[in-house]
Amino acid sequence: MPARTGAQFLKGLRGPREVWVGGERVKDVVDHPALTGAAHALAEVFDLQHAHADVCLAPDPETGEPIAVSHLAPKSREDLARRGKALRQVSEYSVGLMGRTPDYMNVTYAGFAASPAEWGAHGNGEGYARLVDYQKFLRRGDIALTHTIVQPTVDKALGDAPQVGNEQALRKVGETACGIVVRGARVLATLAPFADEIAVYPASPLPQGADDYALSFCIPMGAPGLKFLCRDSVSAGANRFDHPLSSRFDEQDAFVIFDDVEVPRERLFIDCNLASYNGVMATNWPPNVQQQTMIRASVKLDFAWGLALRTAAAINAADPETNRLIGEIWSYAEFTRTAIVAAEAEAREWPGGLWTLAPGPLHALRSTLPIWMPRVAEILRLIGSHNVFATPSAAQMADPDLRRLIDRYLPGAKGMAAEERIRTFRLAWDFAGSALASRNEQYERFYLASSARNLARHLAFTDRSRADRLVDRFLKEPY
């Protein structure tokens, strides 16, 4: 089938799945008060691709049907640029607040399927062939896919990868006539209540002997034994005046339990092949998927800069210190934008024909965004000061007697109407100080690993030849 509409997406969510929010097993994720806002927001994302079909859709290379551009593996610089425009269109819908819109996993699996040198190595040819078939299913069905790739943390002293005998981590425990049986847990499945399927693929390399943990597969969210325990909801009511962002952009995060889940053979891409598991993510995965992640970050920072300008204007805060704070946000937005431009300019082709952005500039962003994003929220709170709390609700605004007084006593600077001022500061608080904002700050701090971890690993992603050449001049000159 071609690219889905929002109505088709919502219809697909009404199938059986075991999703828990608080102490309640959710009967219908589309209508549940804690989930309905994000469900319908994601439906709007599916509709968006039809409203902007010239940017977001392209013919399937085999069937000719219109599919999301994010499902296509770039085979040239031009393809990368085209995909970048589509990714930006989707990111702008949620102003970068939803990090796991379906295009994230579309990009991921398009890259996997276009990487035979990685996924077909170490005797994993059959697994790679199944992965290619699955990616065709993914793009032709316009499936909303999420993932869960992090092992549960029980004892940090033991490291990130499970040791042999670990009872909590996801592992293979048996075989059936049709596939394998897996047991254990993983975190953190962002978008879980709103996905059609869930993916498991490698994260941290596994130690020798941990073959049973070396798995990669995709299965439907309703697979028997699959359980999703959602964190506390930060979704607010449906009133978009009171909650312009948290009414719709809580994409949720879930702890996933695999309670003896059967994985069909045709959905199994790595089956206890340790060498394959430890090798597939080491090369082109980061620069492929980070085109989506960094465009999202760029959109979010542009929005934050615009929001800072509006909050300052609402109270005519034009002093040097306020302008310095706003300029700080602008610098983060501009550094992010130019890093993406540099990564595009240095794009490269991998064996198999996949084109990705250059990894160096993207990895630099991956190391600094976990610091910049919390600072941006802090700056918005500093500029807003007490004004973020002087924000009457929509119900108060609707009362005729109160509205008369609000208009008189709470106007903005330079003739700004009270309603515009109130909406500006409500938007700023929802972005930088609400429950949704707190979740997003934590998410940004550890999104694609922490700043400290990425800085410590930078040599795995960078070319040191320029730096070595400059130093060698002095170390090797005669004396």
C-alpha cells in the first residue's frame, strides 16, 4: 500500500497490545487521556506527508507507489539533500520536540538494508536477506516502527553490556518450529504506545561468550508476551491555549519486557552471531541516522531562539544581558546549522552505494547538544522570570468580567495585547519548564549517549590527520 494517512495510522493503533500507564492496562491508546494527544499528533505527521507530497513522498523503486522519502536509502548527494528537506518538514511539525517520529526508524532501516558489507558479513547472509525483505515491508506498509536497544542497568560497575548469565538482559532461551523464543528486558522504547512494530538491534558490543544476547529482530507490538510499562505521563489536557506543546507532543517512553516472546524466523536478522552483532553498528549507522537527529536538533534550537526573542519583546527586555542570553541560543542554533552544512559538504559513499553525511561534524554535535539543550531551557526561564507564572488560563480568559481586567492589567510592552503576552509566556513555560520540558531535558542529556561518553569516544569517529600534521611539523623537524 502507498504512504498512509493519519486516519489509517490511527486505525492501525487500535489492535491488541499490552501497554501500561500507571496502574492501568490501556484498552485503546488512541482514546486514552494520557495518550490521545500524541496519537493524534502523529496522525497529523502522516497527513503532513500528503500535504507536502512534493517534499515528503517519492516513488517506491520497485512498485512505483508513493512512499515516504525517509524510507529511501540515499544513493547520491542529491538524494541526501532531498531526504534532508523531508526530515526538516517533519521536524518542524513538533518543533523538534518529538525525537522518535517514524522517520527516525525509516532512515535507520533504509540504511541497514543498504549495508550488505556490514549486515551480511561474518556468515550472516541469510539474516541480511531477511532484513532487506523486512525493509520492503516497512516502507510499503508505511509502518510506524520504534526500537529498544539499551540493556537494563542493574549494576553500573559491570558495564553496559550484559555478562554471560545475566538474567535481566534480553536473550534467546529456546527455538520453535517457526523461530526462536526470547526472554528478558530492554529500555527505552520511546514512541512505544504509538508504534506498529518494535525493533531490537545492537547497541554496546557484547563480550565473548555472550552469544545468546546477540540478537536483532522486529516484531509486532501485539506479539504475545510483549509488555510495555510506560513512564508517568507528562501529557496535559487537550486545551492548546493552556498547554500548546504538552497537549500533543508527549511521545512517551517505555520499559519493555519480553516474557517468552516468539520471534518468527523471517523477522530474525541476527541469531546469536556475536561477530555480526558487534560489527554492524560500527561504520555507517551513526552518520546515516544522525541526519535525522541533527536536523531535529537544528529545528528545535531555531524555535528556542525565536521563542527567546518573543518573550523578551513581550516585556521589552532589550538590556545587554538579555541580548547576550538570546545571542547564546542563536550561537547554538547557528553552530548546529553550519555543522550540518559541513557534514553535507563532506558526504561520502560507502561500499554498497549508501551515501551518508560526514561523521565528524555530527559527532561533535552529538557531544555538545546534551550540554546546549539544558542551557537553552535555563536561558528561557531566566528571560521569562516570574512572567511565566502570570499566565491566566483559557477558562479565565473566557470569563467576561475577568477578561476585561486581564486585558487592562496584563498587557505586553509596546501595545502588545494581553492575550498575545499570555500565550507567549505559556508557550515558553511549556517548552522550558513544564513536565514535558523536564522529560525532554533529560532525554536530550542522554540522547545518543551522554556528552561525556561521546567526548571520550571521539577518536572512533574522527580523522586526526590534520591535527597530526600540525604537531608533526615540530616533533620531526631537525635540531
